[in-house]
Amino acid sequence: MKTVVLAGDPNVGKSVLFSRLTGVDVISSNYPGTTVDYTLGCVKTETETWEIIDAPGTYSLSPINKAEEVAVALIDKADIIINVIDATALERCLLLTIELLQKRKPMIIALNLWDEAQHLGIKLNIAKMEELLGVPVIPTVAITGEGVKELVSKIPEAKIPASSILAKREEIWSLIGNIVSQVQTVVHRHHSIADRLEDATVKPFAGLLTAILVLGGLVKLVRFTGEALITYITDPLFEFYRIPLLWLSKHLGSGILHDILIGKLIDGDIDYTQSMGILTTGVYAEFGMVLPYIIAFYLALALLEDTGYLPRLATVVDAIFHKIGLHGHGIMSILLGLGCNVAGIISMRTLETHKQRFIAAALVSITTPCAAQSAMIFGVLAPYGIKYILIVYGTLTFIFILLGLVLNRIVSGECPELFLEIPPYRLPSLLTVSKKTWMRVRWFVVEATPFMLGGVFLVNLMMVTGLVDWISKITSPFMVPWFGLPGESVPALTSGFLRKDLAVSMLLPLKLTPEQLTIAVTLLTLYFPCAATFVMLLREFGLKDMLKLLLMMLVIAICTGGVLRTILLP
């Protein structure tokens, strides 16, 4: 089976085209020897099957980060290359095209965003492009599927270009200019409302105002969707799930096995938040309380990505982020970290310097609550009013800014300027958004479930063996005066290393005051990340940097806990 690699600049619709080509049966993998992801699927026709790889986006074959290095490696191994080009930015995209043609591999060009080019008054002579480049050129609109069927049918006709297209590097831009002048004409058109909107959302004042409104809307969308999923889907399902659990509880009787699987019965019934059994709290916390918000967050993120707004957001916050040692593209790591810290850490591979990656890792792993934990924070504190939720997030925001300012001054290295292509606004495809959400949610479930169930099992084991009581007794002299928390909260704080959302749910049975709950959930965010994030930090940054981050977490958590105790529990 031959391998076909999709290669192209970032933001040319490559991933959307990949979705159109492959359907839903795809695999996301790490490239050997790295932790950079690429996506793999298959295209089948009546006579042939091709393996399709969606390589990371790259502007040229001279890589400047890990993701681009992987893209080049995948291109080198390709049997056939499909070069995806943005029809609205032909001159920029042709640099990579010429470099790919010089690889002397069978190639075909997908001239994507064809409809957008027509709207902008850009006319392209396809026949002339094929003549000059020496390979098939297929206009496509990936978001609607236009041209995709023809693209698939043309894969067997991929050609190795004629030698006349080859040029020395110093001659490439002259060649590109010559090609563009022969194949492209631009017809004058007046600015539309959409054009004015695009311009406004990258201007300093209007762009920042838009960003606040968009992110505020994102929070509302996530909360509304998550609550709706819980109310109308997960809660009713767990009421049915209660029936076999009660049957199992009755047949198990009392004993260690019952305590581990079912947990403690509350007034003769199962309380999903307090029973602390693997099959009760373990399953409910993951799928009943957390997963709905995870689905909501990744749905909202996919919408932001596919509309083309995220590059604009990066441009707007660039000046602010430079003050904390990042450029605007660092907002991607923060947004992904709000979904899952592991995803936030992975996204840092696209940042150019070690300084940027280290600062981003500190901000995400210390001050950024993942969607699972945010769901639990809202669940625990919402009954007491918005005031306590605002205290938690206000504290995290203050530490985010202060920590970024300090690290920018003490961490050596550079923060280069942001060079980012801003695509036009596009109407997102329901199919692509659904597929992207499904892939991310599936990955989260596979990664999170073992830690959640393992955490419940470990906590139960600690309770059965009396280890919890012993730890509580030892730490109470420190916990009470410094944090204002009872010794009984130690198991919850300890289990935060496995899953922070599990730890927050364990605080509910302790009957803490709103002020104590506020201190506890803030501490859970600031100290050790979950085990999965910890492993990812070790893989990405090594033992030395991971230990530095660990020390920062401990110092910040202890100091913040003491300050909050003084303010909230005078």
C-alpha cells in the first residue's frame, strides 16, 4: 500500500481536506523518536487503497521547530505528495511547492479555498499552472467537499515534475514571481462587511474587545452545553445505572470488596459523589460530571479553530504575551490547557525557543485548571455563589501574570517575534467539527479513565489500611494553622496527584465551609499536576526542568494557601 502525504503551510485547510478524504477511521500517533503527533488514515477506491498521512504544517523544508522536522521526515518517506495550497495566498504557498517539486517525487496539487479566492476577485488559470509546474492541479473546497472526488481520482496520475521547474534557492522567489504573474489576475472589488469585520478583529482596541467577548462566550457555551449534557443525558443514564449497582451491593454484602467496588452507602443508598467506590464515584466523576464539560470544551475549541479566529486571537494578545516571555501563539497552549493540561503541554512543541516552552509549561501546569477540574470547581463552589468561584479564578489569574513576569526576567533565552498567517473567516463544517471533537474526547477518555479508577482504588486502599488516618494525624498540626483545613482533607489533596477532579469530588463529604473549599480547590490547581501531565513534562523537558517546575509548584501553593487563609479565615 502506497503512502500519500498531505503537505502544506499552516492554515490552508489541510486537516479539513484530510477529514474529507479519510472519513472517521483515523489514528493519531507520535512520530518515532519524538512526541509530535501526526494523523493517519486510508482512502479506498474500487481498485486501490492508499495510506494518507496528514503531516504537521510547515512553511518550507527548512524546519525551525520539532513539528516542522517531523513534517519534513514524513515528506521524505512519502510515495506520493499532495501539496495543499491556499488559493488566496498563492505567492506564499509556492515556496513550499517549489521545494517539494525539487524532491522529485510524484506529486499533485490541491488548490484549496477555491471559493474564497473567487469571492476575493482572484482569478487563477489552472491549465497554465499545470503547464508551468508540471503536475496535476485540482481546485478544491475542502469544507464543502467540492473537488475532493476529482482529487482522489487524480492520485494515480501524480507526476514527477520536469527538470525545468528546478531552481537554486536564490532563484526560487524570482521563479515564484514569474509563475504568479502568468497564472493569477486580481479583479478589483469593494470591501464587504465581512472584510471590515476581519480587519477590526486584529486591531488593538477592537480586537481585544472582540477577544474578551469571544472568550466570555466560549465560557458560557461550555457551561451551558456541559450542564445540558448532564441534565438531559448523563444524570438520567446514571439513575438507570444505580439499579445494577444496588443489586451488586446487596449480593456483595459488607467487606473490603464492597468498599472498593461500591464504597460506603449513604442512608442505605448510593451517593455518586460520596460513596468513593470504583464503580460508583470512580465511574460517575469521570463520565457523569467531567466528560460532559470535556465534550463542550473541545466542541467550542473546534469551532474557534475552523472559523479562523484563533490566529486573530494570537495576533491581538501578542503584545501582552511578550511581557511574560511568550508571543501570541502561546495562547493556543493556554486554551488547550484549559481543556486538558496534557494537550497544552503537547502544543508547546510549536514554540521556537526553550525559554518560551518552559514558561508556557509553568503557566499551564501551575495556574491553568483543565476542563475536568474547572467542572468540579463550579460543581463544588456554585451552590455558595459566584463570589467564591471568582476568588479562585482571580487568584489563578494574578499568579499567572506575576509568574510570567518573573520567569520572563530570570529564564535565559529569546522570545522571537510572531510571524503568523491570518486566514479569512470561514463557515465551519459540521462534519469536521464533530470529527475533531470526537477524536479529542476519545483520546481524553483513553488517557483519563485508568488514572481516575486507579485513584479511587488507591484512596480506598488507604482508607481500608488506616493509612488515611495516620497521614491526617501527622499533617494536621501543619494543615490547620497554615491552610485552615482539617487533617481529613489530606487524602483529597494527596489524590490530586492522580486526578485533580477526583480530589475535588473527595472534598464534598468533609462538610467544609465555602472559604475552606475555596482554599482547597485553589491549592489543588497550584500544586502537583495530575500524573499524566507530570509524565508529559518529564518527556518534554527532562528531569532537571521538571524538578524546577515541581519546586515552583510547591513554593507557590504553600505561599498562596497561607495568604488565602489569612484573608478568608481571619
